[in-house]
Amino acid sequence: MQRSFADTILVGGRVITMNPRQPVAEAIAIRAGRVLAVGDAATLAEFRGPRTVVEDLHGASVTPGLIDAHLHPIQGVELAVGVDFGGVRDPERFLAILRDETERARGGAAGGWVRGWNIDYDVFTSLPMTAAAIDEATEGAPAFLMFFDGHTALANTEALRRAGITGARSFGDTSEIVVDDDGRPTGALREDSAFDIVLRSAPEYTRDETLERVREILGGLGASGITGGCIMDGNPGTLDLLDELDGGASDDPDAPSLLPLRIVSAIAHNPGYDEERTQRYLAQRDRRGKRWRGGLVKLFNDGVIDTGTGWLYEPDTHGEGLHSFWADPEEFERVVGRYSEAGFQIATHAIGDRAIGTTIDAYLKAGVHTANGTPHRIEHLELLADRDLARLAQTGITASVQPLHMQWRKADASDFWAERLGPERAALGWRVRDMIDAGAPVALGSDWPVAQADARIGLAWARLRREPGNPDAPVFEPDQVLTPYEALQGYTVWAALAQGDRDLGVIAPGYRADLVVWADSPLEVGADELLDLPVLTTIVDGRPLTAASAA
């Protein structure tokens, strides 16, 4: 019997396999984009043929490629536009930056629109969250500003005028055009049905510009070791775009993919979609390319706690948080059943405890697993009740969590999230340790552009529960920290299983050769030092990403 020779053999490394049967190794043999063998250099020498490339890693560490379990790289093209307000909390500094952006936007490609994103609610602790508060700084130019969570926007008076917004409107979900006591729009827009009205009035990227921007975003993820991700928004047009990026129009079936990363993409079904649209979405289930596939539907069951749209068992301190995202909550159950019966995996945004509980109810009614055994997922789970923690573990529903979202919390609990919950419920935030200990499947991600896409930041927050690099920063619920190995599992094997991929997230024969080469072991480097841990090479399908792809 003729032995298959490897295309590449990596030797001289410290290989962290995430495979309990063979936890560590020194060398990896790769053939046709998959791991052929794992072991020591002497053992793998038998896989060396006349054309095999042998690369000495000189003691560098290797892990499976990281998978961001929740991100929005395509929606981010539309929302992460203009100045990044990340880290800005002082109102005066915010307005000064806004004035500078207004000056820069004049005569620019955006048609004079002033755009900004990643705004901290804390800016508006003293500054009113109104159009009037930003009108002077924007000097008559239309302005659209997105808050960090992607659930709230602020438009100035000119932007409201151009969008034709003169008062409140009714939506099929909890979206809201906030109005004052006289019924006039304040400028605050909650959830996408409301703020999309303004976005449709703003200039859009061309198709070529969108393709280039998405390619740039995806390529940049490799710089922190990300080789795959789960896109948590989209529509059939999103899948068309991925197909084009993937090189789907190529006549050569053996041509390599032009996508720098491996992608699973959801399509989002929102309240009020009619039967024709539903049928069109159901028909997308089996779409796939060389490095991407569909088969996932994204639903929302609430908004965010910070603005009172997170769905809670008990009202928040403002008397809000008592409504589902759906005007008719029973419609949510029907939609879950429809997509589950059609063979989709379902991922539901559920932040508040009641949103989580009713999502579990809907999954139990429809069936928790897809036909191939992959469980449905719940995204975020910021406030999880004990009763639902137990059910989460018993059912095997995946908890897809983003611990780095705690970065907007404050030590004195004066942030919008903690203030609305009060101290007793705030102490139940992001219970990742409890989830793991209870036996619930967990996956970790960033939710970019909500939070930083650099996976090293996500790994550090999971281990520290505080700002990395700042030992004096407050630690939120220290009993919920993860071990270095658990954090890495959340970004590798657990994230792979969460999306139903049983050949990713582990370095073992037959698995895809998606790998990261680190200057040192991410398990041994302190969490505060992770941010500066160099990623030497990111490998997808056995091929290193180009410098341009991982810039």
C-alpha cells in the first residue's frame, strides 16, 4: 500500500492539539488542507516525500485556528462608518471629536454626512441623548451616530428631516422612534427597524466598495489568529456576496477560495416577514461555497438591557424590560418551529433572563437539535436565571457568550446596564463559569463591531473579567473567571461544535489544517500579556494567509 506523502510538515513546535487523547505534540503533517498526522518529527518523517516542504517552527507554539463564534463583518460595513468613538466617555471630548468629524466630512465621499460608531452610553449620563445636543457640533450637516451595541442610534435634526421622521411609528418589533411629551422625535432611535429609516437616506457603499471592505475586515482578523467565524446577520444578498468573495463564479472547481477565513453565515428572520419572504429564506438552507456555508437562521427575542429593551422576568429599575422583541411573542415560537422543521440551526439573540427562558421554551417545543445532532444556540445570555441555567445544561443548548462586553461596566455600577438591573441581578452577569460547571456547551466570540475583534482581547477578558493590561481595574464577578485552557476551548473546539463542525477546532488526523503559530504558548502567557503575544502565522486549509490578508 502506497503511503500518502505530506504537502507540508511543521516540526520543532509546541503543538497544543485540544485533543484529550493526544494533548501535545511536536510536529504536524498536512496534506490537501487537512491534518495527516500529529506526533514527533521522527515519527512524521515517514510522511516526507520528494515534494514535501518541511518547516522548522523553532519552538513556537501551535494551536487550532481560532473561531469567533459571533461577529458582524458585513453588517459592520454599514454600521461601523466614520469616527470610532471607542473609549470616549467625556461629553465635551465627544462633542469636540464630533466637530472635527463634521469638518472632515464636508465635501467628502459620504456626501457630507457625519457618521460615527462605538459610542458609549456613558457619554449621555449628563448630555441629553437628543438631536439638539449634537446639532451645534454638526453645523447643519446630517449626522447618524451608532452606539457600541448596535441597538441604538442618534440622529440629528437634519438627518431626521431627510429621513422624513416627524413622529412616532409602529413596528412589528420593539423598535422605537423616541419622542418627547409633544410627540416630536428626540433623535434617539432604538433597534434597527427605527434607525434603518435614517440609514436608507444616507449614502451607501457601491458593490465593489462593499466587497473590498468586507475582504479587508475578514483578512484583518487573521492577525490575531482567527481562521473562522460565525456571521450573525444577513439575507440572501449576504450569501451572494460571500459567494462572490469565495470565487464562486470561477469555472475551475479546484481553484482556491478567495475568502481569507472559513465562514458560517446566518440569515436573519425578523418579525413581520411574509410567507413569500419566508419561503425565499428557507430555500437558502443548503447554500455553500469553498470556505463558507449557510444553514443558520438568526432570530431576536429582545434588545439590550442598557436601554430597557432587554426582556426580563421582573421590570428593571425604570419599570421597563417587560416586552419581547416580537409584537406577538407566539409568532417567535412559530418561526422557531418553521426553521427547525426545515433543518436550520437556530441562533437567537437573548440578553435578558426572560428572553433566555422563553427561547429555551421555544427550542424545547420545536426540538433542541438539528437533524445532524447540532444543538440550537442562544446568543449573549448576559443575565441568566438559575432556573434557566439548569435547563440550558439539561437540554444541551449552546450558550454563545462574549465576556469582553463587560468592558462597558463601571466599578460603582453607575453604567446603564448595571443601573437598570440593580446590584442583585447585576451580580448574575455573564455567568460563563456557572454555565461550564453546569455542563452547558459554551462558545466565545466578539460580536464585532460591538467589541474588538482581536481574539487575544476576548481570551484575556474570559480569564480576567477585567480590563486586560490594567491590574487595578475592577474585576466583575471573580468567581466566573475561566482557566486559560477553557478560554482557548471557547475559541476553538467549543466554537466549532457550536456551529456543527466536527472537523475544526482540534489538531488531529482528518481535521482541517486551520492553525495558528504563536511566539509563545497562549496557555502559559499571562492574561495581561496576551494582548502583546505575537501571532507569527495564521494558516487556513494548510496555507498561510498572505501578509495582506492578515494585516
